[in-house]
Amino acid sequence: MNTAPTQNEKFEFKTKSVPTFYFIGVTTGKSSIMKVFPLWMQVLGRSDIGIEGIDLKIHDTPEAYRAAVAQIKYDPLSLGALVTTHKIDLYNAAKDMFDYLDPYATICGEMSSISKRGDALEGHAKDPITAGLSLDAIIGKDYFGRSGGDVLCFGSGGSGVATALHLMNKTDAADRPKKFIFTNRSQWRLDHAKKMISGINTDIRFEYVQTEDPKVNDALMESIAPHSVVINSTGMGKDTPGSPITSKGKFPLDAIAWEFNYRGELDFMHQALAQVQTRQVKVEDGWVYFIHGWTQVVAQVLHVDLTPELFTELEQAAASTRK
């Protein structure tokens, strides 16, 4: 065990014996990446790199987040990390430990990627890129112009805000919804989202609803236009039990139900699947988001040029592990 001080702190970290990529989450051992990552390293010719999970409590202590960052910062063989669930909390607790934060990280107040460039520790928020790539793959071009649908996003954390930022940056009006509604149980999360979005010029009308009542979410879902995109970005159904809606909630006709999770109980996804016939709901899980999110961070940490051809190869390798 080595100790490296910074200012008045002393950090303990493990000296790794092999190059190590970290996954900072809640239940990392259950993630498909533990099977996928070794296959990707074979594709990249880097089978010497291992992956290790760091499981932290939801809204853990600042000390826990700083210790996780210190492991990467001070150990030469700790290469970097992908961060889920803790993106905002880790940013708030440890942003001063970084030598560089990309514009999305500072705008969003979060980070999903920790990497090194020489001796410099870098933090990136990749969600606006990965959420955008994933959404574009699901809805295609001109979706909102063609359909007239809105967006209802349960959860106003990093992934939900990233989706909003992606849509706000669309240059073609047909690629932007007229209305985007956020709901969240925590008012401070909504305030955080509103602060970021209010600083950007957009013609999208944003609404923010604080509620812990799934029946309120049901009512919102039933009030929006047909063909709307309804998103579960709460973590419910994976990190915490349940769903943001009840089993009686009706999706808009011809809606797209996008479950950001790809593992766990996935209650929201099953509620949407139950309405495929009656409401003509199209259901998407989080697998596409998972692939885009992980490949973007792996490329950042390992300094790999993620060409379309390489992405396809990595996507196929990951698909081989899925039942």
C-alpha cells in the first residue's frame, strides 16, 4: 500500500500488478461488461488489461469518491474508469483532483469517464455523445417533425440531461421535440438540470415536475402527444426496485418507451411491453446505450481511434455474450 499526499489529504491506493480499467458503480459485478471487456481487449490486442469494479453507495461520502479517483490518479497501472450512477456526486466531490475537465463535464457538472494523458488526469462527460448516438439509432432522422411527439423523461440526472442537450444541439427543427418534460423525486436534481438548460438558447419548451408519486407520472404520460418518447432514466429497475409509473399507467399511442437500463428487474420495460399490442408501443432497452457508452470511454482511456469499423467489431463481440 502506497500513500501520496495532496494538499492536506493523504490517499491510500493499491499498486496494481497489471494494467487495470475500473468500473465505478453500484453493483458492478452484475454488469455484462465483466464478460464483454476481455473480448474487447482481445479485439484491441490488449489482453494484458484487466477490469475491476468499485462499488459505492448511492450518494456516497465525498471521501469515498476521492479515494476512488486517487487510485487512478496515483497508481501508474490504474488506467482510468467508466462512472455510472455517481457521475454528479463524483464530480462534485473530486473535480479539483483533475488537471482537465472537458466542456460537457463543466456544463453538466458530472463525469462518466476518467482517463490519463501523460501525467494529467482528465475527466469527460460522455453522456451527451452516447445518449445522442443511442437515440439517433432508435428514432432516426426527422422523427419529431414526422411524428409530432414530445419527450417525457423520468429522472433528471446525467443521462436524462444528456439526452436533452443532444436534442437542443440538433440543427434541424424536425429533429427537436416541441416539449420536453423532466420529472424527479429530488428538487435539487431538477434545479441542477434547469440551471444547465436555461443557459442554452433553444426553442424546446422544458417543464420540470417534482414528484415521488408514480400516479403523477402516469397522468403526465397520458397527457402527452401520440408518438412521444418516454424515458426511464431513474435507475429504478436496476439500482433501486420498482418503476417510476404504475402498472395502470397508459403510454401514449405509438409511443417509444426507452428503458435506459439493460439489466435488473426492468419493471418499466415490462410495463411497456404489456402495451405493445394495445397501445402500439415500441420498446427499447438500454443495450444500445450500454455499447455506445462503454466504447466511448474505453476509446478515451486507451487512446483508441473508434472508427465505425472498430465499433461494429466491438458491438459484435459484445452481442456474442447476450442471451
